[in-house]
Amino acid sequence: MALGDYEEVLKYYELHETIGTGGFAKVKLGRHRLTGEKVAIKIMDKLALGDDLPRVKIEIDAMKNLSHQHICRLYHVIETSKKIFMVLEYCPGGELFDYIISKDRLSEEEARVFFRQIVSAIAYVHSRGYAHRDLKPENLLIDKEHNLKLIDFGLCAKPKGGLDYHLNTCCGSPAYAAPELVQGKAYIGSEADIWSMGVLLYALLCGFLPFDDDNVVTVYRKIMRGKYSIPKWLSPSSTLLLHQMLQVDPKKRITVKHLLSHPWLMQGYSDAVQWQSKYPLRHLDEDCVTELSVFHRQSRESILELISEWKYDQMSATYLLLQAKKAHGKCIRLRVPCLTGHASTTRSAGLESEKAVTCEDMPDCSEMPHAFGSMEFSDAALLFEESPLEEFILNTHRTKQHSKHDSQVDDTGFTVSTPVTRKVASKKHENKENIDTESALRNEMPFTFPAPKTPFAKGQTEMQVETIPFRAPAFNETQFTTVTPIKKPANPTNTDESTVAEVLPERRGHSVELDLNLAYMDSSQKKRKAKIFGSLERGLDKVITMLTPRKKKRSARDRPRKLKAHYNVTTTELLNPDQLLNDIIAVLSKKHVEYVRKGYTLKCQTRSDFGKVTMEFELEVCKLRKPEVVGIRRQRLKGDAWVYKRLVEDILSSCQV
């Protein structure tokens, strides 16, 4: 794998931490450079996919044709010789599955809210001639407005003969599979989806599966009998609806059409479920088109023509992300990323852009990130496996990390520049003031202009900035900023008017994703100046070594993180985080769960009798801000969701939390 595999995506997006993994793919958090919007980037290796590659093509084709308020939006598809990148809508609430287990089970009222959204999405999918065939809580994400978004169309089918055409492929998850699939019969996709929806509704209302066992064959037998327990808390109307959906005979099963106005779904609502899309692709937003037209200095007609092609390239992505910003009440303004080389050029559309950054370009700061766990811990997913390229990049830039800003994505602040280790000033940016990104992140305050003239805000006492100028023929305007710890606050000032100094304090950990960003920046800027820059860098490293005090700075990993309460955090009655961490480690050892520890985070995995990794998950000891108690953040990375649920519950109960 070469950097070129990532270079194309890095033109348009910043890459950050891994927020999910699968069989042949991983999902990274990203940020679109022009709009500043967060996205989820699904990265798939073509060689590893092998025979499953056609499934990816099916998923992409389906998502290009499906545009609905309860379906995860596809923004951009980038394909290289070895990889496929799918840029998707980012849902910070995580999986519906995690939400269910956090509450044990949902009330009928809350389950109804979610299930109406599921019915709406599936009715729309069926209306477009598709059957999803893999409906389960793990394939439903919660967005920042607490609405559901359907994902993973890799197993979907669109029969050429219409939705009533019989299918033969047995696919999906065993616990959600309809009896006709289990029996190996030809089946109708829409009818199989209704059964899966029945299992899903049962899981919402009960907190466990109707047909479950450690042995898959036993699960299949239960499914074919269609017998399941009726918990005493289920209302008669809920029981009736489940009975209508979990009919072994598919011809007796209720249809989506009848679900839309079913009495159970109508309770508390005056209208039937609205399944039509609120975002049809044929309708283009005038404000978004205008912004693109002004930004690219092209006529509205040419922009409309480019968008209407729906190539799912940079133009499509920029338009859809602008549309998303408008839907969330944000200013629909585009920004030019600093030092991104190709990032401000839309090659696919043949457009060039030059636009000044204003404070209106900054994204909204009101939301709190909780991506599949937590976005703040950027290197947790690196503990077990990373690619040779990523390891090479990480090692190559290890010596530079002391001056590198760990540019985490955080809604509480947003920097104008992309993450780079060193910044070369130009005369175009004379007298530009320093930007205190660290202060914005720590204090959770919105990003503001102008920034203070001192690199650190009042009250910050951990870092002192020393400015070390270097002079070379090709770099006569370069100034580097290094960070050294002191006990008293510093108040340095810029003495060179032709220099822009950027504060890049050392953050808690190293991130391969950030190194990929750095590698991209380096590759686009160092080609012309490699020799000069190399000697300059070596000289800088020597000076930094001489001037940096030997006193060891306290690492953020020496203490637990403070998090907001979230449904994937279990609270405890313990007050000592170290005691809780030791208790968890002791339980993991007893249960033969392998783990790797980094600070207060444990990345755990289980293996089969043949040594294959069957489950990966994280447990992190943290402190909650309100109430001020010690908690455990949990996050499933890989493996069966319900097996994970039972294992984690067993671990936590053994710790007596």
C-alpha cells in the first residue's frame, strides 16, 4: 500500500481516528475541507474484499439511488487501484443496539418513535424496488438529532423482475433471518424484511432477541417453529403487532403498506407514517447552488449542470454537505483550507476556487461528539493492527511529534489550518494573529476571530512557547514554534512582522490518521524543497533538544478523561479510578479476554478455539462531569452484538460496579 491510496481522499478530507471496524473495512472520522462538516469515511481494501467486491458495488449503487431522511447519506465515492473510499453521513449517536443495551429495553412510547422511522425507511426502500435483507439494530445509527439512519446496503437486492420476484440467496444475520431463508426456500425480499423488522421491534421492547441460542442450528429451529416468549410487560397491542410480523408463513405476514397506518404505530399520532423522501435528488437547493456558483466563480447554470450529473465526486459531496449544513441551521459558506495543495481545486469539475475565510465559515459549535463511543481518544483503535504504511509513517514522523498539534475533530472549536507540523509563512499573510486552538478545545468555547495576540489564553499555565527563527535562502521568512513546559504562564509576542507563528502544543497521543494527513501535506510541499528543508529540520531538532527541559511532563494518560454522560457509559459507585481499572483487568484475566492497556483504556479481544479473533471492544475508565462519579465507557469494535452484550454485562457485574 502506498501513500497514493490515501492521497486522493486527503485532497478533500482530513482523516482522524478509527470509529468502526468490519470484516474487510474500517470507518474513520473525517472532516470535509471546504465545508468543515464531519463525515464518516468507510475504507475498503479491494484485495482483502476478494469475492465480496461485487457487494460493495451493489451497496454504492443502492445508496446512489436512495435519498431519504432515515437513510444514511452517501456523499462521495473515491476509488484507487487498491482501495475504495465511501464518504458517508456522520452519525455521532452510534448504533441503535448500544442505545438498547444502555437502557435494558425501551418504553413502548420511545420504541414507537424509533419504529415509525424504521417503517418509513423500509417503505421507501421497497418503493424503490430494493429489499435490504440485513435489518438489525447494529445497522441503524442515531444522528445528532436523535433520529435513526439506516446503513449497510451490502446485502440488498433489487430484483429485475420487481420486488415480487423470488430470491434464493440466504444472507443476513441468523437471529434476524426469516423462516423461508432458514429453510433454503425461494423468498420475496420485502416479506423477509418484515420478519427482520419484527425481530428488531421485539429487541426494542424486550432488550433481548426472540430467537436466541449459542448454537446457530438451535436458533434456526426456533425460527422455523416461530415460538417466542411474551414478557409480562408487553402490552396487548404490542403483542398483537409482533404476532402479525413474526408469522412463519410469509403470506400471512403483515405488509409495509398496512404497517404505515397500523393502530400500534398510530397511538399518539394523528397521521400515518410518512415514507416519502424529504430530500429528493431531483430538487436542488437554490442557496447551496448560489454559494457554489459564487465560490467557484462559475455561472449558476454550469453549477446546476455539474451537480445534476450526480457523479458522487467532490462537487456532489460539497453540495450535499452544504445542504446538510442548511438543514441544521448553519451558515452555508465554503472555506479554503490552508496549505492543502489540491484541496481548493475541484478537479472533477474543472473548477478553481479562491475565497477568503471569514468567521461565518466556521461550523456550528453546539453539538457534542459521541462517535461510536468517544471521538476524543484518537489512538485507541491502533493497538492491535495497522497497515505497514501507517506504521512506517508513524515511525518516520515520531521525532516530529513534539511540535505537532494533535488536531482532533471537536465541535467546540475548529482551526483554519489543516494539521501540519510546521508552517511556512508568506508575505500574503503579514501581521496575521496567532490562533489558540488548544485553548478553544480545552475550554469548550466556540472558535472566534480575532484570536488573542498571545498564544495561550488567560489561565493556561502548562506550556511556554519559544520562538526559534531560522534563516535560509529559500526560507527567509520561516519561523518555528516549539513547546516546552514551565510552571508560570508565558506571554510571548511576535517580533517579526513577516512571520506567522502557529502554536502547536504536544497533545496526549500520536495518531496514525494525523500522520497520514501530515504525510499528504509533506508530499505536496516537500518535493521542491526536500534538501533545504531536510537540513533545516535537522538543525531545528538539535536546537529543540538543547533547549527542551528534561523534566518529564505529566501525560494525559496518567489520569482518566472527563466525559459527559452518554448511553455507552456505565456509572459506578467507586470513587477511585485506579481501583476500578485494576478490578476490570483482574476480571478480564479470569475470563481469558486478551487486552492491551493504554492509560485508562483497555482494548480487548476474544479468540475462537482456532485462534481467530471473534470479538474486539474497548473499556475505558473515565470520570463523568455531572454527576462527578467514575464510569466505564464501552464500545464494540467487531463481533456479534448480542454476544458482546452478554460478555460485557458479565464483566461489569463481576466488577460489582
